[in-house]
Amino acid sequence: MALFKSSIFWWIFSVIFSLSIAYYQRTTGPTYPVRGKITINNQEIKYKLLTSNESHIPAEIVIKGNVEGIKGEIEYKKYNTDEDWQHADMKIKGGKLVGEMPPQPPAGKLMYKVILTFGEQCLTLREEPVIIRFKGAVPGFILWPHILIMFMAMLFSTRTGIEGISKGDKTKNYALITMILLLIGGMFLGPVVQKYAFGEFWTGWPFGKDLTDNKTLVAFLAWIIAYLRLRKNNANRGWAIAAAIILLLVYLIPHSMFGSELDYSTGTIGTGK
């Protein structure tokens, strides 16, 4: 069909596909808020529990809905420590039930539970404690270009893979653009974001086991190899297809897994879950 031979069609497909992957990245992994709902006082209350917060401000937990007459409490402690659980009462502010946990150093983590009480009812929003990680503030002029360029890298990677499958004559050019985007977004801006957030430019191989750093490095190397093979012979399109698959697999790994984690006993930052 003529439609499947149209470059515009495949660009539209690549955009939609890349947006889907970006949404998947956004809604998976340890930094995505824990959502759910409970029934208390004969009404359903939806909640969203934070799993990420900036290190210079308290972590604010907000319960929305008809909270009149409902009391709330946050139980929390430093992650991976033997410290006792701390307690913070929640208060009604602006028709919402609001409580706070103290800020932690970058890469510090707290584990917490939210308990709601109404008369004889006493409910824990989630039996398994929620883990929240703190990070330094990343300036928007660094963060947003990083996000945009990494999205563009996924877009061009997808389009390059399609061009390779269809034996198009632009495979090498698209591969070069993909490689440059990964260089700027992943290997330059990525470490800068990491430095602002957790105080280290690079915590992947050979210095650490940070999964985000390592998977970015693997994808970048794959595209370097693919471009060099295409530069040698434009018929080596299989390398671009393989690199596109590798980048896709990298993006399917939830973001921030096995990321930076503060060891409270030593004050050093290592790799967590």
C-alpha cells in the first residue's frame, strides 16, 4: 500500500510510538506516586502518595475529598535504618488533610505509612510502607532540554529503525542524528541533571552500578557502533535496527530503578532500588 511507503506516515507513527514510550516511562518506576482509594465514613477517598521530593523542602502528603471529621497521621522513618518510627499529625487545611515529613539530604529516603481514623474506623492507606527519595532541585533550563532531547533521541531511533527495515537511503543520516541526540541529552545533560539532583556527575560503570547511567551508556555505544558500520557501508542497516531495539529495551526499563541512595550510617551515596 502507498500509505506504508509514505515518509509522513512513518514519522507520525514514530511520534505516537515515542509518546507512548515516554508515557510508560513517566508512569512506571520508583518515582511515580502511589495511587489508590479507600472507603472511610461511608465515602470513597482517592489518594496519591509521593515517592519523590526535593531535598530542601518538607515532603507534603495531601488527602483530598470530604475529610471533615477524619484524623490523619503519618508514620515514617529513615530507610534502611534501625531508627524508631516517627509520627506526624495531619491537619485540615483548605478542605484537605495535610501532613509533612522533614526534608532529607539528596538521595536520602524515608519509608512511611498514612493512617486515617474516623470514629471506630482506623485504616492504613497502604499496608506496605511507601518509599520516598529526596533529590536536589534541578534548574528548568537543564532539566527540560534533557527531557526534550531524550524524547527526540527515542523519536529518531524509532524512525531510523523503520528506515533500516524499509531499506531507505536516509538510514545513515538518521543514525547520526540519533547518536548526536544521545550524546547531548544522555551523556552530557544527563550527568549534569545527576549532579544537581544527587551531587555526582556519573554513578554508572566503572564507578558504580546506577542503572540509569549504565543503560544510557549501553544505548549510546550501540548507536556509535551502528553509525560507524553504516558509514563504512550504507547496506549495514541491520546495525541501526539492532541499535533501535536496544534503545527501546533501555526505555522499557522503568526510570530511576537502582538509582542513587544515601547510606545514613556512612553518609555516602551508593546504588539503591
